[in-house]
Amino acid sequence: MRTRRVGDAQVSSIGLGGMPMSIEGRPDEQRSVRTIHAALDAGVTLIDTADAYHLHANDVGHNESLIARAVASYGGDTSDVLIATKGGHLRPGDGSWTLNGAPDYLKRAAEASLKRLGVDTIGLYQFHRPDPNVPYPDSVGAIRDLLDQGKIRYAGISNATPEQIRLANKILDGRLVSVQNQFSPAFRSSEPELELCAELGIAFLPWSPLGGITQAGELGTRFSAFGEVAKAHGVSPQQVTLAWMLAKAPVVIPIPGASRPESIKDSARAAELQLSDEELARLDA
């Protein structure tokens, strides 16, 4: 597995997104554990989660706990695995999503995530989504405090604009290591954020890189160029999509979600797929 950088840590160039294993349609725990173990077998060392990846109001942090159990039960060495989680986005349990960027809340959420992950320091903690009712500097200031206190090793933000990226990096005294934004063949409006991250040397983690749980399987049909390039290489359109993203900039680390071992095994192979300049231009078009 090829590696890329988050802060001063080397991680796999393809990560694993944990959300499909905990929200609507989630599989049984045994299959989820097999999926996480398959990712580790494939050399994946970046696993992305959030306290909001759950179904009901009484199982907040389901995905964090699941990942912690799966990593702990893995038979191999996991010392280089970086688990990234997020706070500030909530699910009341009725299928809706709400926001809370209040500093006190974010600090309490981080403490709860620490306990669920069973660690003394969270590897990467990211402010999940800006809260319009809380000044952005106040929310990011809470992340800075957690960093200064040693509660988190690295700090990141998610769903951010270029202006917010610059502001967060300033508030964090140049210690912003990641930006997690939506980016896929269907959603390309995060190109400015990707380019800024490349300029600043900040890891850019595309979420829903394959188009989301319900549409990932139709990627090659909805976007014919990806299907045609995949056919020429004898691989899946999903692999082509991830390889296309990796070619965008050395800071890009896609985090495709998976709930089946076969899915993450296929995604991990994208790290080795080389696309020609002509193919990349065709996909960009």
C-alpha cells in the first residue's frame, strides 16, 4: 500500500470510511468487523469515523465503538493505524442531522469519543460541520484547546470553505493537518478547497468519493468515462474514481465507505492503478 501524509504520520493513500457500518441499512457486527479486518489486511491505516455515525439516540458513537472493538480484535500489528473521528454533528435518532459547534459541547464530545475509542489521545479529531449559531473561531478554538491539552494528536476540519480553512489554520497556529470535504465525480465543487490544501500541504480527505451508499454501484453507468476507462484496465469504475482522485494532488486521501470486505479490498487496489494523462483529462472533462 502506498502512503501519504497526515501531519507527520504516514498513512495509507486509501482510507476506510466507517459510516455505512452504523447508519441506516447497517450490516450485522460480524460482517462489519470482517470489513475492517479486510481493510487492515489490505494495508489501510486510516479509518474515518464520527460520534454521529449511529441510528438511535441511545447508541451515539456506535461506529467509534465498533471500530475500536474491530481494531483491538485484529491479529496483526495496528500500531500505525490512525483513527480519525469528528464532533459537532448530531443525530437525534429520528434520521435527522443537527449541529452543535459550542466549545463546551465539542470538548465534552471529544472526551466521550476518547472513552469509546479506548485511547488516551485521539489520533485525528475533526470539527464535523460549521454551526451557523456559533462563531467559527469559537468552535475551532475548542479544537485548538484539545490539541494543546494533548487530548488529540492532530486537528482537522470538515465541510469547510477556503476561507474557513485559512482561518482554522491560523487559529490552530499552523497545525491544521486535514480537511474532509465531499468530493466525487458527481460533486466537484470542492476543487478550490482541494487546491488550497495542496498549496498548504494539508491532507484533503474526500468523503463520499464514490457518490454515496445508494449510488456508488452505478458510478460507471452514471459517468460513462469512468466506466469506459475501467473496462480498458479490467478494473472497477470505483477503482478508477479513487485513482483519479489520487492523481489530483499528493495530499488527497480518499476515504470510501464500505460495509462489505469485498468493497474495501477493491478500493484499496486503486492505490496501485496508474492512469495516463489522456485518461485523467478525459475523466476531468
